[in-house]
Amino acid sequence: MAVSFLSTVPSFLPLPPATLNAPKYPILSVKIQCNKIEADAATENRFHRRDILNCVGATIGVEMLRSSGTFVQVAEAADLIQRRQRSEFLSSIKDTLFKAIKENRELIPSLQTLALNDAVTYDKASKSGGPNGSIRFSSEISRPENKGLAAALNLIEQAKKEIDSNSKGGPISYADLIQLAAQSATKQTFLAAAIRKCGGNEEKGNLLYTAYGSNGQWGLFERNFGRTDTEEPDPEGRVPQWDKASVQESKAKFSALGFGPRQLAVMSAFLGPDQIATETLLAADPEVFPWVQKYQRSRETVSETDYEMIIHDVLRNVLHNRR
């Protein structure tokens, strides 16, 4: 067993005796005296400013909690009334346009071109132009690119008079009405196609379109409802003469707006009164040809769903979202 050397050496320093529970500090004797302080009766019964503010704050808070439900109910009721009035106004507009266009179906291509030409004046660099109703001015409607569109504008003006006479919220803008008229005109072309596919039976055609068409998608156009009209014509030189423009010129214009060959092909009905002639011209371009072919095939189907869905998307962007 190993033994430490230090353990064998006796201690040369005496160790103090062990003391248990020795106090660390000296014990001192002290006296504690409690004095009673008499409160001033006047001070004891007096309200302090902080107490008053706390009471007022609590009262206001309780009242706000109690009445907040009423405020919410009033706001919700006002919102519902506004939505209902807007819905009724839009229904009135669509009914007026539908009847006017149905009686003047020969103006459908012109209404479409009118809306397109009012919209494509948009200039991305200056953020000017767009669907602002400027085409209503005589100096703009008389330009070469708008030749033949005066009758369509006249239909818009007559419809506006009827709509404004029944409006409770003020006149509708040309900017809105021109685009809504193009929407109604385009929708009627799909409805007419469905009726033709049912042998001319209007009732069956309506049922076919309701069942297979994208009728509900047209409501998306109403999101931009509420534009104001510009007070001056848009600058000249922003709109091509579609019937004389080359495919490259048309492609360049659509490209400036952020669109390509697909959108150009689907908008063929808006580029002139003869859609077949326009598509024949566009099909000569290798980039546009596949899209022209695709949408021609879609129009031969019962529902034309593919063609109608893409035209929804293009119309919302070209005619509605450009300002």
C-alpha cells in the first residue's frame, strides 16, 4: 500500500480548536419602535388626478367595447347596400348593351376594334393613354386607324344616354362603357355560335352556352369598373391601321404592350371586320401560325372553351388593365 511522505510529517503549526456554530458577526442589542401616523381626513377622502383619469379611461373603454358591435353592423350593412347598388347598375348596363348590340349585330366587329383602339394608345414609358375614353373626341375618332368606327361610337353614345337617365349614382364613363360594350359584343359572338350549332334553336343554343361556355368568367371584367374619362385626345401615332399593317407591325405593337404572337392571334376578330382574312394574313408568320391554327380548331368544337378562355385573359389585360 502506497503511503504519502507528507502524511508522515507531524504538523508544525498548531490548529485552532474546532468551534461549532460560532457566530460570524458580533451580536448587538437594538430597539425597534413603531410610530403610528395619523392620516389627514381631508387627504384621505380626496380623489387624485390619476384616479380620475383611470376611471374615465375605463369608462370609455367599456363604452367602445359595448358599441363596437354596432359600428361593425352599420359598416357591413353599408357595404352590402353599396354592393347591391353596384350589381344592379351593372345589370342595367349589360341589359341595355345586350339589346342595343343584338339589334345592330353588324356593328360587333366595329365595337371590338373601337375598344381595342381606345386601349392600345397606352404608352409604357410615359404611363399615358390606355382605355380612357379618348376615342370619343372627334379629332381622334376621325383618324385613319379609326375609319368606319363612327357608327359603333354612336351606338355607345345612345346607350350611354339611356343608362345615365336611369342611374342613381351619376353618369357612366365612356372609358367603362366602351370596354363593357366590347365585352358584350364578344360574348354575343360565342352565344351566336352556340345557337348555330343547335340548328338555329335559340333556347337550345342558350342552354349549350350555359352548360359548356365560360359564362361566369365574364364577370372578371367588372373588377376595373369605375374609370374616369380623360379630357383630351391621346397622342397620334400610337395605333396601327390594322387593315394595312404588316404582321411585323402588329407584332411590334403587341410586344410594346407586353404581349406576344399568341395574344395577337386570339385578338384577330378585333383587328378588322373580316376575321378570316385577318387570320389568313397572320398565319403567314411562322410564330403566329400555330396559334391561329389552334384557335380555329377550338372554334370548331361544340363549346369553343379553349378559345373563349384565352380571349377572356387577353381582353382583361389588353382592354382593361392598361391605363
